Amino acid sequence: MTASPSQGRIAIDGPAASGKTSVARRVGQALGLALVDTGAMYRAVALAAIEGEIALDDLEGLTALAREDSPRYRFLPDPVGEQGYRLLIEGRDVTDLLHTERVSTVVPRVASVSGVRAVLAAEQRRLGLAGGVVMTGRDIGTVVLPEAELKIYMTATAEERARRRVAQLDGGAVDREAAYAEILANIRERDRQDSGRADSPLAQADDAEYLDSTHLTLDQVVSKVLALYETRVAAAGA
């Protein structure tokens, strides 16, 4: 299956650890679409807040960080990397700093700030309207890019998402039972925060395809998305 980079826009929303980025990377590679992980943009602001020692209750300070960084985001393809992209901010590659435990702890608070969301959503919309993208997040189909020709809401049970996270841990001395309990609790809390926030909560767009990956392999999920693309986008001559 081939498609030119200008063909269509795919929005993939879903809760934490649902596999959005892994699926989007494979789909983007198959279709020649650019991958835009909007969650990485919120993580970048969280990283900047940590490095700049900006308090999480300093809403104006956090919004200013987002406003300063927003015009300088660049997603570069990285086919062999774990994320499938490199994120550069004003030439600085921050990709490997975005998924530390500290950033993961801070990012829900940062992402709940309305000013931050407004600034980043505008930048995400600019990237999406250019076309030829597969964009992942939590409010892409509902807020950022409702014009997307294909919208998917991807999820899995919290237990399955926790099991997948544990499977990604290095072996050795890791207490997997304890890790599973901690990760499951964190996922449930993140789901509560994302779905309950007042501004752009996690939700399925009315016209989005619901895709539960609990009992599916990555290959099976990718195949389903590609089939939907053929039906919704390629066949329509987007």
C-alpha cells in the first residue's frame, strides 16, 4: 500500500499506554505520512518547567513556556528509534529526555493548564491542516483536527496497558509484580485526570472508529487502521 505524503490526515486518540504511538509509527511508515505525537509536545513543556524550576501552580509561567516553545517544534522521522521520531526544539533534540519518570509525573498537571493547551493546540492544528499526517493525542479528533478524514479512538483495558508497560521493562532485578501494581495505579490515575479535566478532556469523537486492542497484536491493529484508511481516505481520493 502506498500513498503520497499529501494524502489525508489520520487522528488517533486514546488513553495513556494504549499503543497510539507504536501504531501511528507503523501506519505512517506504510503510508508515507508524517508522525506528530502531540503528547511529546506537552512533555517538552513539562521538561522545560522542570529545567526552569517553574512551579506547577504558576499557570502564567507554564503558558509562557508553551508560547515560547510552540513555534520551534520539529518532528523528524526516526524509523529505528523507539518513538519513531526525534523531537527538536530550536535545534535541541529532547527526545530521550521526554519519558523519564519525573516528566511523566509532571505532564498531567502541565497538560491540564488551559493556556498551555490553547498554545499547543494551535501549533498542532497548523501541523495537521498541512495534511499528510498521522497525529496522536487525546483531543485530536474532538478539538485539534476535527477535519481529519480518519479518526480512531484506540484503547485497551487498564490491566492490559499495565501488562504491556511491564513487558517493556528491563529484566534482572525488577520486581514485576510490584511494578505492575504501581504502573496500573498510575494508568488509572492518568485516565481519571485526562477524562475529568475541564479543558479538552479525553473523549471519543462522534465519528471516530472505536478500536479496542486488548486482545489484538500490534500487527493486527496496524492492519485494521490501514484497512480503514483504504476505505475512508484512499478510496475517497483525499
